[in-house]
Amino acid sequence: MQIGDVADRSGLPAKTIRYYEDIGLVTPARDTNGYRVFGESDMHRLSFVARARALGFTIKQCRSLLELWGDQERASADVRAVAGEQLVKIEAKIADLEAMRDTLSRLMHDCSGDARPDCPILDTLGGDAAKVATPLEVEPQARVARRR
Amino acid sequence: MQIGDVADRSGLPAKTIRYYEDIGLVTPARDTNGYRVFGESDMHRLSFVARARALGFTIKQCRSLLELWGDQERASADVRAVAGEQLVKIEAKIADLEAMRDTLSRLMHDCSGDARPDCPILDTLGGDAAKVATPLEVEPQARVARRR
DNA sequence: ATGGGGTGTCCAGTCACTGGAAGGTCAAGA
DNA sequence: TCTTGACCTTCCAGTGACTGGACACCCCAT
């Protein structure tokens, strides 16, 4: 198989597959003309990575997972640990994004969105607490005394 | 004010503030010793950006919002448009992450997480549909015929 | 022989910072 | 006066995971 076939079958762009070779995730053989030659096992590795990436695993985690995948002596607890770590990060990101979404949609709701300049969105971003019901404040930190 | 004070008051790292100067978000004056000197308006701009970034706006969007903020002739509809664009992106990201979370937590649930090697997480990533209830398949795309 | 669609390498750019090195500035303490 | 140490400066490089583009080679069909 050459790179285009693998790209089609794995769903990964050829560029990405070359990149994965670059960083050592796959090591396809080479034809006499210099073209990469992928075997079924390369194909499986790439599909594995594609699925793992789709679940949000980092390349580093993919490396660990690939290693565990190839290790018949593995403990499923080790796999579970990697997945759990990822799940925690995803949940944190969701929480962050939900907070953003809530604030944004409240601001959108409060903004008339017409030709007039009055805008609670800008008021909030500008920190104009007087004009805003629930402002988004950034508390200043304590700091060593400054001269001048 | 010098950069440290602004950093404390805006919550942004000094490095980031220098970076923001670099990309033209603020243009603080300079003291005779070369130190940056920030006025209240610089401070407000930076706090504005900090809040906008906290809501997930890109630097580019921050630029637009800053411009609208300074424009007395603005229409709140323009602000609302930027915010709406951002809200859509955030909602899409949340949906993506929730899908990942759901799949991951299902896999975690199915994985014993003990010393044995059997692991539905790896089975799924490996595309071993036979072992998995609801596999995560990547459909191959149609493609121009390939020789060899 | 020509055309077109593959494939190869290499370099640069993305985004928004962040880390680190090497050095200048200033006020307070010994 | 000298030193210490907190602050400040610039510049360069790295992050993650690709992605785009330039340019050239390979191969088959017409």
C-alpha cells in the first residue's frame, strides 16, 4: 500500500501520516523509488492513532497506548489510567467552555443587537461594573511595594 | 505604572503583556531608562483583552472588539455578531468534547482496570469490532483507482 | 512526448503564548 | 561604596499537532 491508500483507509491526510512517520509513530518500509510502503500492521497502527486522536488523546498518550497495545503482558489498569487522565482533562475543558458559553449567551441575551452603540457585552469586557448586573471581575493580586 | 503593576492588576503575565505590545494590542510609552510606562487607558485595554480572552475570543476577535469599544458610532449589532460567532464555536467544541467524554467514560466503565491484559479500550482503538458492543469506526472514503 | 495524478523533501506558518539567556536599572542595606 | 536582589530589557527558541506551499521526481495512459 502506498500513502494515499492508507490515507483513505485511515481517514488521515497523507501529510499527517508523513508527520507521524517523522515523529516515529509509524515506520513504513520504502520502495525502490523512494515511495513509502505500508503493510497491514502500519495501517492498523495508524487507524489506532486516528481513533485515539479522535478521542482527544495527545500524541504522547497515543505513544503510551500503542505501547500498551503491543504489550501482551500489559495490565488493563495502565490503559485505564491513561484514559482516566484524559477524561479528567476533557471534563475540565467542558466545564471551562460551559462557563464561557453561559456568560456569553447571557451577554448576547442582554444585548439589543441593533444600530445603537449601547452594548452590555462591551460594558462587561470593559469592566464597567456600574452598567452590568454580574460583572466578570479580575481581582488584583498583592504585590511587593513599587517605587516611583 | 510599569509592567509588573499592570500584570498584577490585569492578571496577565508580564510576558504576555510584552507579547500584546508586540502584536500591537497596546502601545505603552517608554521611560528614559527604556522601561514601559502604562497609563490607565493601557491598563483598561489590557483588562478588556484579558476578559475577552477568558471568554474564549481569539486575538483577532479581541482586536475587533477593541475597535468597536473605542468607536462611539458603533452598532451593538456588530458586537453581537462577534460574540455570536464565538458562541457558535464554543457550542461546537462543547459538543465535540461531550461526545469524547461519553465514549471515554463508557470505555472506562467497561474496562476492568486490573492486572489482566484484556481491555475494551484498546480493543476499540484497535478497531476490533468483534470484541466491542458499539465500535468507533472510521469509514474509508471513496477514492480514485490506484494501480499496483 | 505529453499530461496528469500520484509521491518525495524541505521550509515556513499557524495560535497564543512561554521559557530561558544575557544583560541593564534602581533602591535599600551592610 | 559596594552589593544584593527585585525589577526591567531584548532576542531567540520551543510548544502541539499539524498544514500549506514550492519544487521536483515517478509512472502510466494517451
